[in-house]
Amino acid sequence: MKELPKAYEPKNYEDKIYKKWEDSGLFNPDVCVKKGVTEKKAPSFSMALPPPNVTGTLHMGHAAMLAIQDVMARYHRMKGDKTLWVPGTDHAAIATQTKVEKLLVAKGLKNPRQELGREKFLEEVKKFAQQSHDTIVNQCKKMGSSLDWSREAFTLDEQRNLAVRTIFKMMYDDGLIYRGYRIVNWCPHCLSTLADDEVEYKEQTAKIYTFKYGKDFPIAISTTRPETKLGDTALAVNPKDKRYKKYIGQVFDVKKFAGGPDLKIKVVASDEVDMNFGTGALGVTPAHSLVDYEMAQKNKLPIIKIIGEDGKITGDASKNYEGLTAKEARRKVVEYLQQNNLMEKEEEAPNNLSVCYRCGTPIEPLPSQQWFIYVNKPIKARGKKSLKQLMQAAVKNKKIEIIPERFNKTYFHWIDNLRDWCISRQIWYGHQIPVWYCLSCAELDSLGVKQVTGETVVPRSEKLVPIVSIDAPETCPKCDSQSIFQDPDTLDTWFSSGLWTFSTLGWPNKSEDLENYHPTSVMETGYDILFFWVARMILMTTYALGEIPFEKVYLHGLVRDEQGRKMSKSLGNVIDPLDMIAKYGTDATRLSLLVGNTPGNDMKLSEEKIVGFRNFTNKLWNISRFMLLNIDEPKMDILAPNPKTNADKWILAKCQIVIESVKNYIDRYQFSSAGEELRRFTWDELADWYLEAAKVEGEKSQVLNFILNTLLKLWHPYMPFVTEAIWQEMYGPVAILMVESWPKALDEFYGQDYGDMVNFEFIAYIVSEIRMLKMEKGIEPAKKIGALLNVGNKEKLLRGNEEIIKALARLEKLEFVKSGAEVALDLAGAVDTTKEKARLEKEIQELKKYTVGLENKLANKEFVKNAPKEVVEKEQDKLNEVKSKLEKLQQQFENLK
RNA sequence: GGAUGAUUAGCUCAGCUGGUUAGAGCGUUGCGUUCACAUCGCAAAGGCCACUGGUUCAAGUCCAGUAUCAUCCACCA
């Protein structure tokens, strides 16, 4: 006999319990093996935690991710698998740097990078990242995540840096990484390139200007960005366009366009030009539009860069405009065109503006010398497949399964549209590219460098010959000169996080972890980073290791607010997981994120939902409290006891069924269904019926002990804290539920004979009927009255459970009879029979309708012919059952008269 | 422009390969302080499963189309 406190107080247990788990070392599979908790040869189950960005704190999305993954980790650990869940954080290059810059600006610095210099600035970033990291780790622990902290990784630590340098060298040597002068997405605020999918589009209305380059120019063009026309080298028309056909191939000289540079405009044909848009003619600006750039390459047109990395007009080709920002230049061009009667039309039209996904600044496409990865080039070491093909194959041949399946389509579509991946970034926080240049080998004069000092900024130039090396070379391998310097650029953050599943396991070293735990079992993450990250991991891993990074991809949805809006600080609708944990406990918070949603779909979260699960947590606590009061001496490894009564048989059978279905649901990644199933068993079956019966029957120590052990184990992956807390109340401070073995369904309780189960269900049905009758007749539930039961062919069963029926239906007297209605109340006159008659009539009508439906179905020859036997039989059984029920009701109805 | 998802009870959502009178939680209504729990119990009400066709003995479930909403991708200058 143990007695728990009346209500569960999460605060009194959670931190202590987490500390105990952590101190036990059992998050580490090696320790589990050493302590004999897991067998040495057990199958392994491994996951890499999607590393949260060190840009701040965790939100509900992270909490959901941690909860789902922890369910899997704990389930597999209890099942006896060697379970490894590796934690870590992501340096999130641009995101973190931007964040720190903002903080420094808020502190009063005007231009932090310039004022501090690379080294000091990076120190600031590191400080911030460290703080953020600590917060995140603490939050992961608060969520109860059973992560193996001894293996914690950071995308920018030394081990990961080695992995990055190694794979860069591999790819370079395989000819997959190249340096090129290409149009890139340039963010003039971050002063860096962005990958294609780091560009976002914002709807806006823009002014479209229609004008001619010059007075004698025969064709007018339309554009939203007149200032870029300073760099036009061609005009494209559709070859089918009769208006302009005659001009194709001609070259027009435009003197001093908009008071600026002279232009040579060649008229070229392109199918891509829409004849119906604007004037049907497109001014081609090869340097500042990707489409135009491609057109220029096809037609061998010159590329004139007129906007520089600072977002200002460059001097080379744009006299009179040099140094103006794009905005200023636009105003000036427009003014000129208006004043010189070249402007034909100005109109507002909807338009998509491309902006930086980090800072929202409009993107400036411009040509620049950058590092790229070929996605279409055949790779010798991989059967001449390209990276694209490797990525496609992994999913197409089902080595990787994406859950839910529909994301396959999105994934393939993305790959089809994939262009070479620009991996160099002009920011400081990140993996510096493992490339060095020798100044002695290069002709410095031609680079515009006169004298080399420590602080010399060397312009980006293809004239610098790259020396690619895993470790920093001391001298130039060609000329032995010591004046070499490392490429100042850093790598796209996804380059390093793409290695995550194997870099965290020790690659490029041939580690045991890599051997044991790679490929990982599951990658659980949000669908919003399917392209950014999941696809890149597949790319990197299939290339580097020739194997997949994970077998399953489980994609969860976004956590939204009650109204379905994204949670954001500016909207003020953010629900902080830590607040919820403080108010309602971790288990309630976890359940609210685990139950009531399906993979790939967004979920709406409200505080009320969490309150509901807090109530359930307390319910479980009190169920345990009651059970413990009726268990003599709890035993941890109690065997299933022999059931004595109908109720015992029923609950033991139900228990086996729930064990089986929870297992099936979790194995099929239906975490919500498993949780609902468990909740239903716990509340509707165990608490509402069995425990009530137990109060009557008494002496249930063994059954209760067995059921409670099973119950706590089954709930543990979902609610680790409350279950562990109860477990320790039961079995002392040394016991750890987390590594107890997962329950197995036992055939003897339900395999052969469902009869036992159905028997108690009949008792429950009778009790419900009596309660219903009392309610219908306006008798207070607590008021004790008498009742008559027609025993039919169930005399033994009913008499055997007489006390239960009396107690649960609150009867003072129960008589068994052999005729009349199934159940009748001893009403002692004075009761409103009209109400009861109406109720019966309604029910009879409904049953009649149902009977007719069934009869029609069975009379249908087609149905009998075509439907499977079992279905037909089932329908026949249904009909018989309904008919007999109908008879009984009609008899009752008659009796009332 | 292309794609995907959603549309089921007042609200939030389940419903896997088509086969019980379509389910749950919350909320609502009525009754209730039975010695685990009012963070509770008992009971009830509430649904042409968006719409229109089709396939089938049988459709919430499969197919086609329509509408509304959401998201993603591409981007037209």
C-alpha cells in the first residue's frame, strides 16, 4: 500500500528525473550495452536530431520535433534496440551573423563588421552562438529528450570542419566543384550570395514603364527596372511576331541612353518572349537577370555589369550614373525618358519582388565569381550518375521512404528544376572555403594589386589559381612562395548540415559509430526544410558514402496558432514551450503536440488543448494512485496473473489488444493514433469500468500490479516524466522505467476466446442501460431504486456479477426474472411513462429503418453474388441481431401500456 | 502559370488497402460532492462527410470536374 499525493505536480519531479536519466548514462547506447540493458547484438535504431539554429531559442515547432523523435527513441530503447539519438546545433551562417549584426547595431555600432574586423566580429558571433546553444540544450532537456549528450555535435566544430574540408576536396578532385563567373542572387544587405531557394518572393504592385531606348529606335520595351537598361545589349522578340520579324538580326546604336552610356542593341529572336505582354519586346540585360543571361549565352551577347555588389551603379559602363543606388538611378532614368518624350506608358501592375529570406532586402541578380557544385555532371566513382540522378534514385528505388508519401512528388519536382548549387558566401561566420591562392603565381598587376601587405584585399579574380587542400598549406606547391592566402569566402550553411548524419558519427574517420549507426533509421523534420536540408543530405551522403543517409523521412507539419496563423513575434501569438512546461508540465505539452494531428499537415495549437492533456496527466496519476492503494506490494517483474472474474478476463484481454495496437501504430509512424488508443484504453476501459468493478470485487493486487506496470510502460514514450515518477514511487529511486522492456502481447488472454471479453461487456451494457433508463425517467443517478433483469440465457453471468451491477448502476435491489423486457426499473408508480414511450418509439422507428435497409441489401441478388461471403454473413448476422432487439423494444413498449 | 493539401458535429481534427446505424477531444445541455481524481463522474443533444457527375453489389473512402481556402514551385520582362 503506497499513497501518492492527490495531484501530480510536474515541477516536483521533472528536473530531478531528467538529471537521474542523464547521470545514469543510459541515453548512450554503449552504456546500455555495458549495463546489460541492451543486448550487444541487438539491432540498432539511430536518429540525428535536426540541429536547431543557434540564433535564439526553441519554439513549438522544435518542441513537436523533439517530442516525436523522443517517442521513437524511447520506444525503440525499451524494445531492446541499440538506440542512438545524436544531438547538436547548427551554426546557421547567414542567419546567425545577421542576428548578431542587428544586436551590435542595437548596441550602438554603425557598421559592426567594418568597425570590428573579421576576428573580433567572429568572437562576438561565437559568444552569441554559445549562449544560444546553452539555452537550446537546456530546452531540449526540459522537453525530456533522451539525447545522447556525450555525442553532441555542432555544424561548425572541429570534427565537422574536418568533414567539410574533406568532402570539399573530394568533390573538387572529382570535378564536381568549380569556380565560375555566373549570375548569382546577391543580397546587397548581407553582402553575400544566396542559393536559389534562399530567395523569397513578395507580392507587390510595381510600376511598369514602357519606353524606347532612343528617338530613332523602332521598338518600345516594357520594364519594371529601367535602371538596369543601362546594361542592355539586346532586345528579344518572338520569332513569330509579324511586327518585329524584319528587325531580327539588326543591331542598333543607341547614343547616350538616358544621358548615360552608349548601347549596342541587337534584336534577337526567342520563343520565350510573350507577344501579348507589353509591347511584345523584351530588353535584354544579361548581367542582371537570369533569363536574360541565358538568352545572352545562346546568342553570344556581351554581358555588361552595371550594378555592383554594393547595390550601386558601377563606373565601368555607366557614365553619369556611377555611384548612384539602383533606386536613384531609376529615378534619373525615368526622368530623362519623360523629359525626352521617350516614355510611352507608366502603369501599375502586380509583380513579385525577390527578397532575401533572412533580411527581406530585394535581391540583386548580378554576375560574380563564385564556387558552384555541378548537379548534372556524371560522377565516375558513382557509376557515372550525376548528383541529381543519385538524389532521384535514392527515393525512386524506395531506399528512402518519405512519410507522407505525397512529398515524393514535391521532391522529384524540385530536383528536376535544380540548377548548379552556389556554395560560396561572402559572410564571415561559417566554414571558410579550403582553398588557397598564391600571390606569387598570379600576376598581381593585372589584379590591380600593387603591394601585398597583411591587410591587402585581393579582388576576386579567375586569374588566381586555386590550391584546394584539406589542411592549410604553408607554401605554394607550385612556386614554394609563402605569400599564399585563403579564400575569404565561407560555405553555404547547408553544405555542412548536409553531412549531418555521417559527420556526427565521426566521418571521415572510419569510426565504429559510423559502422553501427549509419545509415540512420529515421530523419524526422519539418516539411519546410525538405529542399533546404533533407535533399542536400541525400545529395551529400549518396555522393560521399555511396549510401543513403536515412531509411525513412518523417515530415511533420508546422505548429500554428489557434487561428491557423504562423507563430511570430511580430504577431505576438507565440506560445513558448517553456511557459507551457512551467504551467502544465512537459508531458502535457508533449501530448498536445503528439496527439490530434497527422504527418505533413500543419497543426493548430491552443493553450486549451494543453490544459486538456494536463488534465489527462493528472488522471493517469490518480488512476495509478488508486491502483497503488489496492496493490499489496508492487512487483516490478510480475507475471501476468490468472484472471478470476469476468472483469479480470476482460481487462487483461483489452490490455493485450492495446499493447498490440500501440505497437502497430508506432511501427507505422501513426503516433497520434497510438496515443489516442492508449488514452481510450486508460480512461474509457480501465478507469471507467475496470477500476469501478475492482472497487466492488476487491482483492485485485496482482492484476492491478500487472496492468499498472504495463500501462506505465506503454505511456512512457509519450509521457516520460509522470510515468517515471510513478515508477519510482513504486519501485524506489534506483529503478528506471526508461530502460524497462516493452510489453509483449500475450496470446492466452485473448487469442482463443473472445467470449470472456464479451461477457463483461454485456455487464457493462446492462449497467449503461439501467443508468440510461434512470436518466430518462428523471431519477437522480444517486437515488437507489430496484430493478428487474430478464436473465434470458445469461443467468449465470448476470448472477455472478450482481454486486457489480448493483454498485455501478446504483441499485438497492436487483431481481432476476425470466420474462418481460431485458431491463425494467422498479419504479414504484408515479413516473412519467409518456416520456419513456416517446423515447422507445423513436428508437423503434430508427431500428425499423435500419432493418429495412439491411433487408433490401440482402434481397439484392447482385450483392449476394458479388460481395465476399464474410460480408454477406455479417450483414445477415446484423439483421438477426437488430430484429431481436427490435422485438424486445416493442415488448417493452407494449408493457408500458 | 504548374503542383500539392484541406473541405467530415459549434470548434480542433481522426477515419490506413471501399463493406458496423460515420468517430474522438474540446465546447454545449441536463443531473451529480459514490471513500483515485471537480484537473472528476453519469447521461444527452449535435453530421444530405464542400458541390456535380462517374465506377461498383457497396463510396466519407476510388475516378473526373467545379468551388472555396491554404501551402509550395516557377516567374512575364
